[in-house]
Amino acid sequence: MVDCHIHMVLDGVNWKDAIARHKAAPQEALIRQTLGHYQALGFSYLRDGGDRWGACDLAAKLAPEYGIRYRLDFSQYGVLTGEPLPPDLIRDMIACAHDEGFSVMAHSNGDEAVRAALAGGVDSIEHGAYLTDETLCQLAESGAVWVSTLVTIGNLIGCGRFPDEVLTPLLAYQMNAVKKAAALGAKIACGSDAGAYRVLHGQGGLDERTLLRRAIGEGADTVTDAGNAVIMARF
């Protein structure tokens, strides 16, 4: 079992409290507990989006003790921008990373940002909300893998934090987009964004797999196993 998108520094409950635990120093006992939980559930590969407090780095060092391949995409957070970066800059950044031997994941939502990342040769698209059919076709024609993190929406339904009448159609839209992408031959991997609110480590990966099976239908595991394999080969 794999989870291609996690955040060890977060706990799925309260992000401020979770980060506070690791601010002075990464909490080895807590990280070991989380890795042990993943191991007990049968996870053998985790890909962490990174953090600036060192939790991900310590987890990567400890993970082999639990039979887990652990990959980091960056050890410190970058800068969030209100507007998508210009396409030319995105292309140049991806090219520079590839020239240095690095694969690139893009946390992108919406057609404009995702299309620019795909055109630039990105290796994976994380989240990818609000994509239209044209962008899904571009995704299928590219070499990028889509890690759709459906559970970040699905696990909010019923919790009362946001209106279900907003969340339910949004999840339906995203699941339909995944279904369309799979039918077009796009590469799709299983990543939960574990650590995000109500996406608990371990269980979040299981929940994501369930939603992907519901979205894609027959052959879902074949589709996601192939996408997972590409992620594991690249990162």
C-alpha cells in the first residue's frame, strides 16, 4: 500500500497544535508512532510534501526501520502566491529542476495553473481541483501523474465545518473528473494529503483508495497501481 501525498508534521486535527509540537525539535516518539501505524496498516511507500521544522527529514531517516520507502519533495516550504506564476516562469523552473536531476510536483488547482504546469513538463499534479475536460485531455496526453486527494473533500462532509450542500457537489465534480481522466488514459496515483484536516495518517490513505475506487469503477486498482508505480519511479 502507498500514500503518494502526506505531511508528517500535521495530524489531521489541528494544524497549529501539530506544528507547535515540532517547532523546538522534531518529536521522534510521535513520528515513530505514526510510522508504526502506517506499517501496521501495510503501507510501504510514503511521499511527504515537506516542512521547515524537520519532521519530514527525521521521518525519512527512521522510515527504513519500519520497512517504508519515504520520499521528500522539499525540506522547506516555499512561497505561496495569490496568482498563478507566469507560464514561462513555471516552464523555466521545471526545466531547471529537471536539469539538476529532480522530479517536480505541482500543487495546482484550476485550469490555468494546471495547464501551465503540464505544458512545462511537470511530473505530478497534486490536488487539481476544478479541471475542465480540455485540461483533463491535456493531462492524459502528458506524462504527468494526477494525485487528486479526493479525501480532503470527502472527509469534510458531515463534520459541520463547511456546508454539506457545497461539499457534496464539489466531491461529485472531482470524482467525475477522475473518472473522465482515467477513461482518457491519464496516470492517476493514490495520495491523501494525510495530515490535512480530518485526513488522518494511515486511515486517510485507505479513505482515498476507497474514493478512487468509487470514482473510477471497475479496474480502479489497475489504474492507480500503475500511477503509483510511476510516482515511485520518479520520486
